[in-house]
Amino acid sequence: MISYHSFSQCSYTPGVGCSLSITAPLTITGTPTWTGTVCIDADVTIADGGILTISSGTNVSFEPGYSFTVEDGGSLIIDDAELYASGDAGMWEGIIGEPGNYIYVDHSTILHAEIAIETSGNGSNISTLIVKNNTCIGNNEIGIYLHGEPSSLTHLIEDTEISAPALVSPKSGELGDYGILIIGPSISPSDNFQIGNSLPFTSSTTFNHIHDVAIGIRTQTANTIVQNTFIENMLITDPADMPAGSPINELDLFHNGNIGILATSFDSPNLDNILIVGNSITGGGAINNYFFQNGDPGNNAIIAYNSMSTQILSNKIEGNNVSAYLIDTAIYIRKNTSSHDIRNNIINNFTECGILSYKVGNGTTLIQNNTISRVVNPGSTDIPFGIYVDAAASNQEVNIFDNTIDKVEHGIFIRNHEDAYLRGNVINYDYGAGNTRGIFAVNCSDILIESNSATGPCYTGCPSGIIVAGYYVESCEGMLMKSNYSTNTKYGAVIDGNNQTGNMICNEMYNCLIGYAMNDVEVDAFSNDLDPIEQFDEFEMEPLPADNSWYPSNTANREKSYGSTDLTNLDWRYRNLYRDGLTPLPGFDMPTGLIDDLYLIPINEYSDYLDTCSSPYRLSGDSEEALFIAFNYKFNYWINNALDGGSEGSAYLYKKYYWKILQQYPQFIDSLEDAYLEIYSSIEETNIPAYFNILQFVKSANFDSAAILLEKITPASAMEEALSFVIPFTFSNNDSVSLIISDSDFETLYNLAFNDPKIYGSSVYIAQAILNLRVEAELYESNEEKIGFFLEKEFILYPNPANYSISINANYEEQKVLQLEIYTLQGYRIYSSVYTLNQPLDISKLNSGIYFIKLKNADDLLFVNSLIIQK
């Protein structure tokens, strides 16, 4: 805590007797100087050309209701003097500066007024107000009141103390309303009012000190800068004591006071006002302003309400940490169109929110590099949030970057914001009154959550009955979680509700009871919305690797299932999940293995790319040693587990992947333990390497070599027979005319597309891709009708092979604009759009390989052909 100024808190010594008594209204036109003790029992006016100097050591005593008025062209100079009410008689009116006035206050004390100093400027009538050098303004209902046009008011308020813990008669014992009140013009101003000089705050410089009032600084429809100011000990007031008309009608929301800075504007018309608390980012530990609450509980340090934009930079805001946290919310922005830049603030000890944004509908918000913390973890009655951003509906752009948040129940909560971006936040959270989460996002479509760290409280186990999650994403369609880290929690990440087209890539879940959990997630296995975990790149033949990892290190935080889900189908890609030989591998809807009750996991279940993640929280478990352990134990566990369950198709898939990935890391082959080397060698003796090479030939459009090698293979199972049947369709009939399928071949493909992938493997998906069928077929026409679609329409795909563009030419008069779709060999749709016949289509972003291209109208599949891309 920083102490008060070195000078006393507005103490004064009343003068004895009266060296000058003013008993009738006085107008000053000359240049008098007052000394001694001046007793005022009438109004004093300083007219145009008049200059009144109140010299050092002078006492000015006012009877109730009288004032100084400084007219246009008049000047008042107060130098080391004391102005106060006479005894207990009552409050005087104060100093009133009309437009064009000059008021200078140096090292002086002004007490007991309704408004200590009021001044304004207007157009060409430019006023000047200077208040500085240990001036003390105490126990006034309003300390300083600025209004009018800031461009017409030259002002400097520095090194000044303002407080009002106890007014005098007729409001004896009441609390002062405002330290400083500013009311701007009812237009969008181009200039700013400013409180404080341009220096950063230190306890030994020329800072302002505002304390023990209801609201420290109150602005309305005004652009305001607050700099080098210390705001302390705001207090609760009786709402009946706050202004109810003049000079301001205080809003019911705030008439209890206990606010450091309150800035409001109007939404109609939107005056585009801004509150600037801190004029720039400081370095070296310096701060712009300091807020400390050691008075009444329930304080809000900064509030910007109703279309007020803000710039809040490099401030320190903290509550008392001895008996209770007296700040509810440190920074509170609320309602309607506005933009906010909140960076580099230090926020300590609050009960509700470090930063709260509520009902802000438009504009942009940047919350970056703030340190938000509490001395102790949440208790059983408080639910503190580090950052809380909520709106009923919002077009606001929200970026929350690089904040450090500690000892809260929820680190970051965000709701109803599209395209929000949360990056680089470091969060330590704990449970108090209930559920606790590091990052909690609700109904934020296309949100990007990247490179964050969330550390929970479960160092030796998690309590039952509550949610403890590093990341909780609920109903955020198109969400992307990338390169995040979570540790010491019950759930590393929970995906809840409709998050279709979402994706998780390169996330690290360490020492979590359950690494990843799904709840109420609906997935269509063969739709474009593949699943909430892994999305295929629009222009990539192969899916992007998810490469999510889960590392159990604490036996107290292990379960037999690393994940739980109610998904019907889940396409999950991960690596380096540590296997101790005892704990089963991840089970998602598959408690006895990796195969669920309906479908084989899609062919590209596992990532082929082991070096794509560059998370800042990447763990040492990604070393070659861990990879070697995976080759020795993990894959073979999958193979054996699948065989034990009677699923030859899944075992075949795992064998193929095991063999394939060891080709990429041949240095491990000779080092395999004997039992696992024997398994690898046995795979070498199967057809798996040959089928792999065939598909490599197909991808490179080397169809002759593929056909020759295929002829040499004798299928060893129903799966391989199906593969040998469907593979030729990927490179035959490439004459740029619609794919020709004979009656018998069509019937075989059709039956295969509906067969069991546990037996026939990936050939089921290839057949579905060829025929555009899904588990619930969208086309139920007979074989003859289907064949008619392929043969009767003269569609020509040109060129084929292609590299950068294609067109489909036809004299199809029924409809010129159709639906065009492109699929991978595995049956995944990677492109879908309306297409106009005979027009070029850009395919430059597609990789080299082989695809299926299809044309449809509202009712029929019109054209199917393989598309070869060579670059």
C-alpha cells in the first residue's frame, strides 16, 4: 500500500478575527491581493480584467451559500492559502469559473464547499484551470467539476489530494459524491479532458490522490485521460445523497457509489466517447495509475458503461488482502457499441472478476498481457473469474492474449462471440463454490483457442461431484483448439454439445484424470462435418494430424479410460500416449478396445506426421525414446487387442500403419525387442507392403506400375479381395468421360459400400466414395437407374489429368448450375460448391493425387469420375 501525500489530509488552521470582511456583494475589476484572514458573508465576482490574488498564509472563511465567480476575462490566483466554511455554519457554494476564466491554485487547501472548483470553456471563450503542488481539496460534495468543450478548457490537475469522508452542515457526516466530475458536450468531441500530468505513477512524484468519496472520477459524454493518479478507499453512500438532476442525474445502477472511475455515454446518439486510463504501455515495472481499495467491500475500480470505449494500459488495481477482498470487479465494461484496449494491467485481490465485459455488441476488444491474481484460492462462497466476456449476441471482435491468471475458479469465460481468439494465456485455477475451468467457451462459433496453459488443483486427486476442466468448449461450431497445455485436472478438455466442424490439434493434456471427454456431441461419420476432434483440410488429400497427447504421470490421476464420450463415431488422432503395460489405451465409446459397435475407425485414424506440433508446452515425452517405446508396446497392443476381439479388419489396419511408420523411422527396426521384431517381420511377409506401394503409385499417377503390381498379388483375405476390386476404379476409365461401371461391378460396389468395415476395411469407404453412398443412402434408385445416370449424360471432364484448373463440359439443358463435390479415396468430401457447366474451376490448392469428382442436381447424381491431379 502506498501512503498518502507527505502533507496532511487537508488539515487547516482557522484564522483569528477578520483582517478583511465582505458583507455585501463585491465585484473586483482591479488587481487586489488578499492577506491575513478574510471573512466572506456575500458573493464575490471577479469581472473581466480583474485579478484577485490570495497570497501565502491567507485564510478565507465563507458563510453558508456564498461563492467566488470568475467571469470571462477574470482571474483568480490562490497561492498557499486556505479556503473553508466559517465554523459549523454550513457549506459555501464554491469557486465558479465561467467560460473564458483563469483559475490558478498552488499548494492551497479548499474545504467545505458544495463544489470546490467548477469551470468550463465554450468556443472562443477559452478557460484555464491549474491545480497543483500539494493542493488539498477536502470534504466538498464535489471536488472539481469540469464541463463544456475540452478544446476550450486549458487545464492541469496534478499533485492534488481530493477526499470527502465527512461533509459539514447541512449535510453533516455525509460522504462526498465525486472527487472529480466531468460532463462533456453532447457531441462527439475531438479533444480530451485530462486528470494528472503525463508522467507514470510513483509514490514520490506529482501524482493526484483521490480517496474517501463515493466515486473518485465521474465522466459523462466526455473523452477523458487519467494519468499519474492514485485512487484509494472508495466508499458506499446512501443513494438518496447522490445527485438526482443537477449537475448530473446519477444512474440507479451506480448510486451506491464505491467506484474508482465511472465513465458513461449514450447509445442514442452514440457520441463515440473514450476513457483513457494510462496513456501508454510502460516498461520496467512502472505503472500509470494506482487503485487500492481498503475501504468498503463491493468496490469496482473502473466502469465504462453504455457506448464508452476504453484504453486501459499499465495500471495497478488491488484490494486489501488482509481481512477480505474489497474489490468486486477491477475493470468493468458494459453495454452497446464500443471498443476496448486493456493491456499490461496488474490486478490483485478481487471477489468476482478481474476484467468483465458484458453486453458489448460491436467494436473490438483486446485484453492482453494483464496479470490477474489473488493471494488465496477461491473459498466456498465466492466464484471469481479472471476474465469474463459475455453478450446476448455480438459482432464484436475479441482477442484475449498473453494474460497471466492465478487463483480463480474460472480463468477465462467467453460466451456468444464469433471468431474470438484466445492465445498464450497462462491460467492457474482452483475449485471453490463449485465447478472450475481454465477456459470456458459457450456458443462461440469459429473460436480459436491456441497456445494456452491451464493448471488445475488436482495435484493428488480431484474431488467428486464437480467439473474440473482445463478447457470446456460448449456448442462452438467450427472451434479450433491448437497447441494448448493442461495439467493437474480431472478433464484436460471437455467438448460439449454441437461443435461440428471443430478441430483439436497438437494439444498436451498432462496428469489429467481423463485427457479428453465428449458430452452430447452428435457426429455423422460420413458427413462433411467429420467430428469435433479432427477436421480435414479443405485442399489436402490427407487429413491434418491432430497429434493430441495425454501423459499420465501421477497414478492418483489415472483411470482405465483416458477419455469418455457419447459419440457414435469418433475420428481421433494422437501419439505418444504413454503405456505402462497395465493401463488400457484410450477408449472412446469402446470400453473393450478401439472398435466401436458399428464402424471401423476410418482409415486415416493415425497421424503420419510426427513433427508437425510446435506447442510452447511440448513435453520431453516426444523424444525418440518415447517413440521407440510406442513402437515396442503401443501398436502391438492395438493389434493383439483387436485380434482378441475378433476384428480382423482393425488388426489389419494397425499392422499396415505399424509397418508404414517404421519405414519412416528405419533406425528403430534393428533395435526392436525380439518379440516385436518378429511381429514386424511377419508383416513384411504379408501383402501389406505391396498394397501400400500400389497406393503410392496411384497417388503419383503411375497407373501402369500400380496395375502391374496389383496383378501379382494374391489376396489373402476378404479385405484384400475387396481392396483388389476397388483399387482399379481409382485409375481406370480416365478418358475424361463419365466413370463407366458395368452392371456386375456396380452391384458389387453397391453391396460393398453397405458391408461391414470390420471385415472389408477401407474398401468400404472407397466404394462409398465411388457411388456417393453413406450409411443411410441418400439415393435409393435401382441399379438400372443409377447406371443410367453414369451412361446417358455426356459430361466431359477436361483436362484429366489436371494441375491447376478443370472444367466439366456438357450439353445438359435442364440445368446449368449444379452442385459439384470432390472426395478423397477414403470417401471424405473436401470440396463442395455450386458449379456452372462449361466454366473453369480452380483446383490449384489441391495436392497431387487421385480424387473422385461428382455433379448433382437437387434430385439426382448426374456424373461421377476420377480426377487425377499432377503437379
